[in-house]
Amino acid sequence: MAELNSEQIDELKKNLQEREQVLRDDIRREMNLQDSYADVAAEVPDPGDASFADLSVDLGNAAVTRDLTELRAVQNAYARMDNGTYGECVNCGIEIPYERLKVQPTAERCAPCQMQREKTHIDTMKGSTM
Ligand SMILES: [Zn+2]
């Protein structure tokens, strides 16, 4: 684990949970706007569920797709907290500054690596990057 103390981790986890709630509410609302999908609106599947990705594609709804992508990033952040890699850049392994994590608790990379990635992968991770 990067050198975040437990208070900082708790704070970031709280931010993630609040963000997750907002995203889930958004997804439900977006789905409710589409009558034909009223049935699935009652239950947002787990991001780990294979049908989750299909769902966003089927909907063809950019807002929902973006929310689902970010929700997946939130889930990934929880997983990294559990396995002790949270706060480390997945590219270079340095500690991501707490200030950056506070702004974006789902950040997987330090700022330089993120900028590099956005230059080379301009079409991926939209909605979950700075
Ligand atoms: Zn890095």
C-alpha cells in the first residue's frame, strides 16, 4: 500500500461510495427515461457481471455508458484497496499523491502516466480520467 494512512483511505473510500451512489442513481434515472428498458431499471447489475457491458452497448446511451464506465472504475478502486495496491500508479508504481486521489479517487495512474496514456489511448477510459 502506498503511504496513505487509514484516515486518508477512509476518506477516499467515503468519496468513492458517494460517487457510486450518484452514479447508480444516474443510471437508474437514465434507464427510466427509456420505456423499453423500464424492466432493467429496477436492478442495476454488478459491474463484474458479463451482461453489464452488453447492457450499456444495447442501450446505446452515451450518458449511461459513461456512468457505467465510471462505476466500473469505482469498483476497481475498491478492489485495489482490498488487495493493497490502491494509491500506486499501475504504470510506474510510484505513489499517487493524496491530493490527486482526493480529486479523483478512482485514479489508477500518477499524473504524468495519465497524460501519457491519454495521448496514446485517446478513445479509452473516457469519463473516468481527469
Ligand atoms: Zn506513473
